[in-house]
Amino acid sequence: SEKAQTRREAIATGQVRMTLATFEAIEAGNAPKGDVLGTAKIAGIMAAKQTSNLIPLCHPLPLSKVEVKIIPDANLPGYQIRATVVIKAETGVEMEALTAVSVAALTLYDMAKALEKSMQIENIRLLSKTGGKSGDYNSI
């Protein structure tokens, strides 16, 4: 690529909606499969690093930072998921951030499906990105 290496960052978000009973069981640590949130966080980080194996034509990238936060939201009830991915490279990391959120949400579902099968994964989207030829984007 003819593009210059620059610092690039992407932030993506999504949510998992569930019944209050399921939310309370996860918060209390009473899910049959174990640590729902810890497992989902690790899965999101691992997924960001594997994006090029999952999405055709994505480049394998040397990511500098992958952070996945899973935030309890009693108003849903459920969890907000937020992934931040940083790199210094010729290409952006939007797909890595979106993949991290998606796989974290799917893992949360998998870890808690014994409690509830009607959970909903919703609103996965790019919040912002910085760096690169196309400029910054911010939906916040």
C-alpha cells in the first residue's frame, strides 16, 4: 500500500439484552458455565486478533491494543459491550473492533444460554475511528 503508517483507533459497541432474572444470575456469578463476563471479554480480545481469518480480504494486523469492556446495564437489562482497538499501520481497525464486540456478545450468549435462550444481541456498530486517509469518524 502507498498509505503512510499512522496511529489508528476504532471503537465499536453493542449490547446483549436479557430478562432481569438472567441478568441478576450473571451478576451474582450463578451461571452454569462459569465466568460469563470474563470469558466473553477474553473471547472478544482473541477475536480481534483473528479478524483476518474470519473476514475475507481483511489484512492480518499487528494490533497495539485491544480492550473489551462489558458494562452491566440494569436498564436493559443486560450488558453494553465496548471494544477499542489501536494500531500503527497503513490500514484501519474498524473490522477488528466490530469483530471483538460481535464475538464477545456471542460468547456472552453462549455462556448464559442455559439460563435464557431469548437473549438478544443488538446495535453492533462503529462509534468512532481516527487516523487514515478517509479521516476521522465519530457517531457519538
